[in-house]
Amino acid sequence: MSAWLHRITANHCLNLLRRRHPQDPWTGGAPSPAIRATPLQILEEQELSRRLEQLLDALPENQRRALS
């Protein structure tokens, strides 16, 4: 379960970083104009964050500290 949780956490963080700094490969990596999330995407992200928090809270204390 820990590898699974680690992968979810890593993917979630990468998604957040990509959303903050989108890059356009056609301009040599220069940031493209900000892409606005749809209301559905925002809701899905909030639900994912809520679920991730629940899963992290369910971990034993020493595992939670390792992920902090």
C-alpha cells in the first residue's frame, strides 16, 4: 500500500506543478498562456485532494511524518 500511496502523492504533486507552469514545446519551453481549469476539473481536483488527505490521515503516525 505504501508504494501505491507514494505514487498517488507523487502524481498529484507533479500535476500541480505542471498546472502552475505549463510549457509549450513549440516555443522552446517558454510558458504558454495560463490554461484555465473548468469547474469540473476544479471539483475533481478538490475531491482528489480531500481523498488524499483522508488516506494520509489513516496512515500510522510514523508513516505520516515520513511523507511530511
